[in-house]
Amino acid sequence: MKQSTRRILFLLFFLSGFSSLAYQVIWTRMAFASFGIITPVLSVVLSVFMLGLAVGSWAGGRWISGLVRRTGRSAIVFYAFAELLIGVSAFAVPKLFALGERVLLAAGQTDSFQYLSLSALVLAVAILPWCVCMGTTFPFMMAFIRERDRDDTQSFSFLYLANVLGAMSGTFLTAMVLVELLGFRHTLWLAAAGNFLIALTAGGLARGRRGLTTLSTLTGTEPALSGTISSLPAAGRRRLIRWILFSTGFCAMAMEVVWTRAFTPVLKTQVYSFALIVFTYLGATFLGSWWYRRNLRNGSPCPTAKLMALLVVVVFLPILANDHRFLKINILFSIHPGSTILLLASICPLCAVLGYLTPGLIDEYAAGHPAIAGRAYAINVLGCILGPLFASYVLLPRLSERFALILLGLPFLGFYFLVSKSLSVRQSEWAGRAAVVILACAIFVSEDYQNYLSGLTTHMEARRDYAASVISIGEGMDKVLLVNGVGMTVMTSVTKFMAHLPLAFHEGPSQSALIICFGMGTTYRSALSWNIETTVVELVPSVPKEFGFFHADAARILDNPKGHIVIDDGRRFLMRSREKFDVIVIDPPPPVETAGSSLLYSTEFYELAKQHLKPHGILQNWAFGTEPSTFQAILRSFHESFPHVRCFACVTAEGVFLLGSMDPIENLTAEKLSSRMPATAKEDLLEWSPSPDLPGYLNLAISHELTIKDGLNPNPKIRITDDQPYNEYFLLRQAGLGWR
């Protein structure tokens, strides 16, 4: 094949990988919006994505020779058609997600088996067909390469290298640049334009192949199979390769899910955190694949036994790097660059070796034959499908992240012992001893975040579920709630004011309140002190179970017949409920840049929430620790949604109380607000007050009212919508390259 044609094919597969990962990044975020910000949604998106690749790779390899034979067209015609269909997904998937969201409103709470299973089914229906098309691109293009050069037996690794490089670039640019500049919808359109350009270019390459007779047309056999069958490995070797491909895919993708949770105390919860893990994973995989192609050209590829020896040495390194005794951790929101680099660097050796091993094994297994390569790649991707599901539903609810990673690393040891006979005695001893030492350190020496915290205090509780790891720590007024290692809230009167302020400003007797986000349960407890029907919605099932750790009277509060705890996504609860409330209290998870937090700040969310407010109802939202432009975006979305807005800067802590209503909110003094509160509510608000003077305490909350006009940015684009989550994507803005 001409070098110029190979360069074109490399660019096509680079662009294909770029678009595919752009879709995955945005589909994951859109799935959170439609089906809840929970780990199973992430796992299902990853698994369905991989399932489509597996089915497409297997089916494409099986069908391509028959399609070429029956139609007399080049294989690249079918590749072009597959890319064309992938581009259509940019327009179809958002509509399918919206439809599925409406269908699932009757499926119960997000922690129910019915909802989890049905949401997985809906996600599969929405994205699987397009992922199948992505999977067919490998065997289709391999078949085209065979048409041009029947002696090419390493075409898979050539395409794999280009695809991984494109995927790495797509992940980085989508998360770090494109969404901030263009929003979700236009970024999807850009990815679709890439697919359409690929289809157009492939169509041009196909024009010169029309009417050519392939070997399959003449003989009715698979193209050039007779020329490669002798080079295929023996049956025993083929079985071993299949098991390695499946197991490495299974363990690597399961580890990616565990890394996401284990590294959160350092990487925090921004959208960039998961993107950095994926980018590092793909970047190291690309380097490994490039290393393999380089050795292949030099005629000296590394034997499988040596690669397995490397794997057993490096697979447990992330556990050692995640030892929190020497990582710099802030339980609030700051990110320490040194610790971040250390954690990301710890996964690079493993990913690089897998990037070398996978294409090498598939090249060996298939000898360039599209159908055989498609089956081998499908086996690898099948492991990638099951790994995230196993990690989310089996490992993480039962084991710490450290022991989950240890368990996932053990299969590599098994394969090492199977292939180590081909190593020299010195190499085998070196690898075995190094693996045993590192594994022993991971089990007996290293400390994870929970062990680290337990060494600081005896007052600690830890729970795990499919959604998160929850730790409660501290005593007295120094208690902290941690979700995946990030501080959510402390014992503060701010969370009391979140309930008392809107209820006191509410005109007429209040009868009901809705609270989105349970936290320590302080706001829920304060709302019930008004003796009204109070519903609280919490996403993580383990969080409400920690209520008793923070409040001695939790049992009495939980027995209150007017209190109702719902495990669900707050936005989804509003969509499936017909109930209306006098007050709705929103306490988004900190920091304000948290991935998915814009779903509780966007104009679309406020439009939904307004439908659940009674006449004179008030919605309270809390903006905490925001830089100026982000606060301006929050304020504009809030101001555009409610005709009547009051904003009070909290003087006891950093943050702003936002009160919005469809009716005027009275301008009341602290004395008047105090007179509206029942005795039990007054007692609750003064519980942590330094003074028994209730009007004076209330005056601290309302004495610093902000003028709306002074807080709005004149640029109308500085606002938060579902399509443009301004607060979540801020990298260019902080670098001085974003909207002014």
C-alpha cells in the first residue's frame, strides 16, 4: 500500500477515535442529567459503549467478506457507511435520553432494583446501535487494507495506534476546551462533522476500487485466509491469548472505575478529574502501542512472558501511590498538583504495558485477518464490558478501594505463572520477587484514606454503597461528612438558616417543604422544627444512615410522621412528583464546580422547580465559595427564572443565600422574621448560636443583602443552562481565554 494512502487511513482512524471519545464524554454527562449522578450510570455507559464495540467488532469481522462478495464493492464503502451512521448519533442520542427519562419516571427511586435495571436497559437502547457501528470500523478498515496489501499482518495494531491517539485527544479537548467554548450540543455537532468528513473521504478512496474483483469474489472464501492460516498460533496458544485478552480488558476497566473513586480525595469532583484519569489511561496506552509498532518495525517485539512480568510488577503501584500518609490532602476542595501528578503517573506503567500487549496479542492471534481480529478484539472488549459492572455492583459496595484493586490485580499474577517458564531464571526470579514485595506492601504496609482518617480519631463511621463511599468523622462541633473523600458539610448554622430563612419569609402559614440534598440532616431537622410536612431527597443511600452520628436526637426525628426521606436524584424526583411545596431548599454538593452540580443551578432546573411551588412559594439555593464570574452566572440564571429575588451574603461563613419566588418577597426586619417562627423553630436556630438574642442572630443573616443589578454581569452569556454548564467548565476562563 502506498505510504500516502496509509497516512490518510491513519488520519481517518485518528479522527474516528476523537469523535468516539467526544461522544462518550458528553453522553456520560448527559446520562447523569437524565438518569441520576450515580456510579451505576457511569458504569453502564462505559459497559454499553464497550458492548457495542465488541458486537460491532465481532459482527463486522464476520460479515465484511460476505458483503464485499455479494455487492462487489470495496470494504471501505461499508466503513464510510458506518461512520455516517455514527455521525447521526449526535442528533439521535439526546432525544433518546429525553424520551427514556420520561419513560422511567414511573420506575421508582434511583436505589430500587427496578430503576437501576430499567435505566440500564434504556441507556443500552439509546447508545448501543451507534457503538456497534463504532466497533465495525476496525474489521471493515482491516478488510480494505487486505484488499490493498494481502501481506500486511499487523494492520490491527496500526489502526489501534491511530484510534487510541484520537481517543486521547478527543477526551482531553472535549472536557478541557470544547464544552466550555461550544456547549454540549455544538460539541456533538462538531464530532458528527468529523464522522461525516471521514465518510466523505472514505467514499473518495472507494471510488477507485469500484468494480475490482477481490479474492473472495473469485473463490467464495475469506479474503487471503489461505495465505495466513499457517501463520496462526497453535490451539493452546490461541486459548491462552483469548483468556489474557478477556482478563486484561476486565481488570483494566474495573480498575478505572475504582481509581475514579479512590483518587477523588486528591483529584476532587470536577469534570476534569475523571477526564484526567481517562486521558492518562489513553495516553499511556498510546505510548505502549507506539512502542509495540516501533519494535515491530525493528523486528524485535517484546515476548508475552516479559510483558506479563512487567504487569505483575506495576499493577499494584497505584495502591502504593495512593497511600494518604504522604499525599497532600485537603478534605475540602483544593487540588495539590504534586499529589495529582503522582497518582496519575502511578497508572501509566500498567496502561503502557497493556497498550503494548493488546495489539500485539491480536496481531499474533489474527495474522491480519479481519474476521479473526474482530473476534479477538470482541473478546477483549467483552472483558471491558463486564469489568465496570463488577466494580460498581460487586466490589465497591463491599470492599475498600485498596482491596478492590488488590483483588483485580491477582489475575495478572496467575497469567505470569503460566507464561514465566519461557523467561530466564534470572528474569523470572527478579519479576517474582518484585511482585511479591510490592503486593506485600500493598496489603500490609500501605494505608488508604479510611485507614488514614481512622488513625486521626476514634470517632469515625464508614459506609459503602453503589453510589459512593461515605465517612463521618469528628466529635462535638468538629464533625465532618465526607463523600468519596471530599468534605460535604460541617456542623454549621448556615444549614439551619437554609430552612429557617425561606420559611420565615414565606407569606402565610407554611405547610410543606422539600429539601434536595440530605447532608448531615441539619436542614431536614430544622424544617421539621416548624412542624410541617418535610420531604428530603438524597442521591447516596448511605448518607441518611449517618444521621445519628451527627445528631443525638436523630431517632426521634426519623420517627416523625411528617418527615419523608427519598433516595433519588433531586431533579428526577421533581420530574416524577406532582406534589407542590411552600418552600424548596437546594443545597448543591460543594464545591460549586462539582461535576453535575450545574443541574441544580441551571435555568431548566429552576423552570422545573417552579412548577412545584405553591402560590407565594419560595425556592432557596446556596452558592458557596465561588469566583466572581461563576457567581454572576448562578445569579443570572436565578434572576432570569424568578421575577422576585432576594440575596443575602452570609456573615458567619462564605456563601450567599438566594431566595426566589413568583410573588413578591416581603422586606421584613429580623424582629418580624423572629415573630413568625414557632417556639420549636426558634429553639432549633439558637441551638448553635453564640447568643440567645434571636433577632440579632437573624440580623446576621439578612443585614448584608446584595443588589441584583450589581451582581449581574452585562454579558448575557454568563449564565448556567443544561447545555452550557458554565460553573463546571472553567479551565479556559481561569487561563484568561474564556468569555470575558
